[in-house]
Amino acid sequence: MSNQIKLVQNYFKILSAVAPNYAATTGIKLFSKVRLKGIKTKEVEFFTLSKAFEVPFKEHKPLQCYEMGNPEGKLVFLIHGWDSNIGSLTLFAKALMETNNYRIIGMSLPAHGYHDEKRTNLVESSDAFKVLLEYINPLESFDIVSHSFGSGVVAMGLAKSPVE
């Protein structure tokens, strides 16, 4: 284990003993910060191929959503991972579009993509996915392609959602 990790562990161990509430607040702030890396050149294509739309979410912070493919096709949601954006799933979206049988809906999670927020967590992100599901209100079965953190977002969002 690196010295930096040991230092952080010992810091939180001592802080938790002395000021547990402050330690919890500090830990949440530290580990909920998204490292925004910007949109990579290979991810820009997703944004040019798709139609952007917003879904009301938090006050003054709507979800950044995107749609592409066949509007009459089978619905598939794309949900990316931590420290990423929906553009990271460009190759999946293009492959689904080639068949012309899919309606593709994706979103950049809170504090990811073009959002100006800096922090999010699993609870907030799964709430965002739940809100997107309720907004789209699929009447038929649908598919989901998710990556890493996005899989936890989907699982938790589905568990909270009335969508079957």
C-alpha cells in the first residue's frame, strides 16, 4: 500500500475518533468529487450524432440527456461510469444505430459530462436515472448498457422505480 493511502487512512482513523461527524462530512466531500477530464475527441461524435434534451431534476440542474437511433425501435438506455460522460459509450451507440432497430437514450450523470457540478454520489445518480426512466415512461421492455459505476446507478435506480 502506498504511503499516501496509509496517510489518508490514518488521518481518517484519528479524525473519526476525535470528531466523527466532521470526519464523515470530510470523507463524503473527498470521495464524491468527480475528476472532470473534459470531453475527449473520440467522445465528441456521440454529441454530434444525438439530439440533446433536458429532463427536470434538481432546481436549476436538469439532466443532460441524448437520443439517437430509430424513434420506433426497441429502447435501450446507455449509462456511463464514474469520471466519464455519455460520449464514452459512442462505439456502443454507433453499433446499435447500425442495426436501425434501436432507440437509444443516454444521459451524463450529475457532475459528469458538461455539468458544472463537481460532486455526486450513488444515491443522487440513481435518483437521476429513476427520474429519466419516469420521464421516458417506457411502455414495453427495454435494454440497458451500463459501465462500472453506471451499473450500480442502474441497479439502485431500478429498485426505486415503479417501472417493471
